[in-house]
Amino acid sequence: SIKAAKPRLERIETDILNNFKRLGVAARTLDGKERLFQLHAVFHMDEQLPFQFEWDWLAPSGLSTKDFIAPSSFEFRTGKQFRMGKKYGAVSFLQILAPELNDRLLADFLDMESSLIVSMHIQSVDQVKAIKTVKRKITDLDRSKIEEQKKAVRAGYDMDISATRS
């Protein structure tokens, strides 16, 4: 119910803001209109379209909030590249399996010399489980490397040339 959800969401909001504060990051909660403004800014980069929206426009117009922020078009020709209005973009996925994650990683992404939007979906994992998963991935990679080396030898390549030395 809304009555039960509201206090729970407020507690989560407070916890998140406090965690950012401990990291030395200034953060504040955005209301619905501010979030729409941010999305409009993303969807209309380099365009001179001002964001115009009022909540009381929705019912009489029959429009939804999406109609006020959407770009002129979306085009998805390949799995990775897209076009949004007149802007071209690409999407990449990076999965990091590590027992710890330093906030320096995010800072390095944000310091790049390009227009970049970073969305992080972080799932905490028990440290023992994380270490086991990383070790298992390393074993899988080593096994795959050995298989490729065997294929290279069967194909007549010299092991001294094809083997990667660590």
C-alpha cells in the first residue's frame, strides 16, 4: 500500500543520502519534475529545446510525462549503437566481479574526456562468495587458454610462439 511504502522509501532515501555524505559526495533528492528535467536534458543534448512541463497539463492534454521528455526519434540498428534524435551513441556493459569496489572506479569513468552517461547497478555479494567466484572465473579462463593452445599445436603452430607467458 502507498501508506506503508512511503515511510519505507523515505528511510531508504535517508540511508542513501547518508551513505553519499560519508563518501564526501553532495547529494539531494529530486522531485518528479526535477527528474523529468534531467531526463529531458539527456534526451535533448545540444538542442535548444527548453523543458516545459506542469503536472496539471497531463489530464486535459491526454499526454503522459514521456511525451514531454522524449527525443524526436530513437533508432536501434545494431545491438550496441543507437541514434537518439540527431545524436549517435553506443551502450557498453561492464561486469566487475571483485571482493571490494573502490569509489575511484566511478571517478575514473567520470573524468573521461567525452560525453558519458554512467549507470551503475551494484549488487553486494558476500566477500567469501565473491572471492570464490573470481577464482572460478580465473580457472575457467586458464582452462580456455589451455584449450586454445592445444588447438594451436594441433594446427601446427609452435608452442613457444603461441603460449602467453605470465
